[in-house]
Amino acid sequence: MDAELFYVLVGALSVAAVARWRGWPAPLLVTVVALAASFLPFVPDLEIDGHLLLNLVLPPLLYSAALDVSFVGFKRSLPQIRRLGIWLVLVTALVVGLVAWLIFPSLTLPGALLLGAIVAPPDAVSAAAIGRKLGLPRRVMTVLSGESLINDATSLTLYRVFAAIVLGATVSVQDGIWQFVVAVVVGVAIGLVFGILLHQLRVRLSDPVVIGTFGLLVPFGAYAIAEHLGGSGVLAVVAMGLYVGYNAPRTDYTTRQQETPLWLSADFLLESFVFAYIGLQLPRVISDLGRESVGEILVLAAVVLLVVLVVRPAYIYPAHAWAVWMQRLRLRRWERAVASGEWERRERLDDERRDRFEAKHPERAGGTRRRRPTYEEIRARLTEPALSWKDNAVISWAGMRGVVTLATALAAADLAELDAEASHAIVVVAFVVTVGTLLLQGLTLPVLIRGLGVASDVDEEQDAAELAAVRARTRAAGAEFLARRRDEWVAEHGERDLAVFDAFTKRMTTVEKETDRAQEAEEAATRPTYDDLVALSRGWLQVRREILLEERDAGNLDEELMRELITAMDAEELALDTRGATRPQSRA
């Protein structure tokens, strides 16, 4: 089994590497190749417990995804994310459950609803990879990424409820709601505790290897403890990842340099294995069916796949229209309150209540006064990020299923109260929906994005404006610091060394001005572009690396010294990559 697992991993990684090299969606290619390879007689039959798959694969993938999500963007898009991550999962589970029960009554209604909970949550791995490659607007990527972070928690909570009913427990609607509340509160609390502890470790330790190792282990601990206490392990990992990712700029840069390639490699390994496993298992799952029920179960799988594809857009567009209407209603109410003076009166009453409280409790007085938000800030709070019908079309079609659907189906198959036919039906439907959505939606999503023209340069223009504003602020702050530090320099070193300080100031100012001039001049057709200069720099670095390797091979250079020099060159190349990633793209 160990050798077979190794062969599957190597094969999956090889196919994924080819996909990355060619610029193709790696999850889709791995699934297709694994599906084709599963019919070969020498390919191993891989069997993994569903609970083990959830506990080993889901925590690191969720944590890595949460690290990359903008907390500010997540908070702004939370109403849209909540509609997709909670309510859409619930609607999908109920509709699929009812349809499956009508087609396949032997599932029983609880078993059919269990199937609905299993196939309800989309996996955004493939959608995010395609979206990044095609340059989807940030507003769409934020919604897709945010949905994938919380919909698994909703699905797994529903899975627990319906699995308990299948096992014979009596669960009311109130019990289900209470379980969901407990899962959210306990999961988020555990995640924040782990996030705070991990962040403090990252701030206080300067060893990126130790920090990176702890970063790999902590998601498993947060997930396991939250699940043990009745909370959502998914939300625990997500809350921890959002907290750590938000505070990552406060840590040492070596920590960030260490963890970025570490998590990219972990994601690459886990995603390749999961999608290879999906492709390898489908023929075996279908072959396990009894001859008398294979046709009926395959019909059920096809119908459920169709329902899953249809429910998502059928929910998203009406829900979006309702949200827009409610948003306009809130804005009108607020504008009327402002026009009538009611809003100002409420603010004064709040201030008066606070003054009376501080008069009665002088020991609590003297705190920082709450800044009254401006009208623009209030309007922004009442307004969701705008999504066009084209954006919603892309979101509606980005419903590929993945690891959670696969793992929970395998776990459900072990429930003793389900007969063999029902267990096989749940597993087959889950695999067909997963593979079907991956291939059908995954292969056509790029065509849809290009056809609708959703990818735009709006984010680039906004980034350029924000970058210019930040440069102006940092330049002003730097000038203020140097002016303030000049007097301290004289007091510490005397007038004799003042020329050194003035030379440093002049050099820094010159570098800033030359950088700005270079950006302004790069549009000129007669001047070399920034990409030309970067290519020249990369070639210069590569030649120096080759000289170092030749000197080492000749015995003229100590290997440890060579590694130190190459590390310094790698830092120079990192600066080039960082500079290129943050500069706005020039226009043709």
C-alpha cells in the first residue's frame, strides 16, 4: 500500500507539473489522466478512509487558502459570502435531497438529505486557479474564495445532523440550529486562540524553519480540538488563517519568505493527490454496484448532477436581486434619517448617554472617544461591493465539487444503518457529481470568462492610483523622519559628520526621483521597457550563478560560501519579482 501511494503521488505530481508548465488547469488535467489511468490493469486500487482524508487534507488546504484571503475584502463581501456559503448550501442540500428521495425512495428521506449535504459545497481550488490565470476581478475572486472558506462548515454541520437522524437520533429544527450556532461560536473561538498564539510565536521567534514547522502542524491541532469540543474544525482553521494572514506583515520578512514556498508546495502536493484519487476511484465505485441497481443509481447520479448545476444560478440571481433591493431600502431609510435630522439626534443621544455613564462611573472615564463615522463611511458600510450580471454568471458556473464531497461520501458509506444499496448510491452520486462538475464546469469556465469579458483592467487602474498615493505618503513620511532625525544626528555625532547624513538624505531622495522618472519614461517607444531591464538583470544573475558553480566544481570555492553567495543572488531576484508584481502594467 505504501508503494502504491507513492506511485500515485509521483504520477499526480508529474501530471500537475506538466499542466503548470503548459499553463493548463492542473486539477482538471490530473483528474482526467487519473480517470483514464484507472482503466489500466496495472494501476493500483487505492482505498482511503473518508474521515482520514478530511482530517489530513482539509486543514492545511483551508489554512493556506485563508492566509491568502484579504481580511478587509472578506469583511466587505461578507453578505455575499454568507448568502453563498450558508444559504446556498442549505438550499442545495434540501433540493437535492428531495429530488433524490423521489427518484430513489430506498435511500429514505434522511439518507437523501444526507446525500444533499454531501454534494452541496463547491470547492474553489479549480475556480480560483482558473480565475487567477485569467485575471478575474478582485471582487469576484474574494467572493469565490470566501465562499469556499465557510461553505464546508455549513455542509459538515448538515452532514452531522442528517447522519444522526440516519443513525436513529431524534433531531428537531431547533436542535439543528443550535448545533450550527455551537459549531460557529466554538470553531471561531478556537481558531482565534490558535491564531493569536501562532502570531505571537511568529513575532517573538526569528527562526523561520521553526515557525514554518509550527505553521504546518497548528492547523491540524486547531481542527481536531474544535471538532472534539463540538465546534467546526473548518471555521477554526479559517479563523486562524485569516488572523495570521492579516497580521503577517508584522512578522519578520524571512518568515514570509519561508512560508510562501512551503505552503505552495504543500498545496501542490495535496491538491494533486486529491484530484488523482477522485479520478482513480470512479470506475471502482461504479463497478461495486449490483447489476440490478446500476442503471437506477446512474440515472440518480445524472439527475443530481443536473440539479446541482441548475440550483446555483437559480439561487444566485434572485438572491442578488433581493440583496440589491434591500440595500436600496436601507440607503433610503438612512438618507431620510439624515435629511430629517434623526441621525444627528441619535448621535447626540449616544454622546449624552456616554457622558452620563462617565459621570456616574468616573473611574471608567477618560477613555478614547469613539470617532463618529463620516457619511461616506456609513454609506460604504450599507453598500455591498457591486457585482454585475456577468460577475454573477461566472460565480454561478464556478461550482466545482472537490475534497469535502469526496471525503464525506466515503465516511457516509461506513454508516451501519444504511443498507449496501444506499451506501453505494451515495458514493457513486458523490463521485459522479465531483468528476462531472470538475470536467464540465472546469473546462468551460475559461470560455465563459473570456466570452463575457469579465476579466478587466479596473483592478490595475485602482492599484496604480493606490500605489501612487502610497508612494506620496511614504515619501512625505520619510522626509519628515529625516528632518526630525537630523537634529538628533547633530547631537549624537556633531557638526563634523553632518555631511554624511546630508549625503545619505540626498541619495535617498535621488533614488526616489529616479524611480518615478523611470516609470514616467517607460511608455516611450524609444526607451527600453521595464521588462527588458528585468530580463537583462536575470541574465546577469544567471551568469554569476554559473561562474560560482564552475568555481565550486573546480575546487576553488568552498560550497558553504557558494551557498551564501547564491542566497544573496536569490534575494536580488526576489526583489525583481516583487517589484514586477507590484508595478501597474503598462498599456500598449
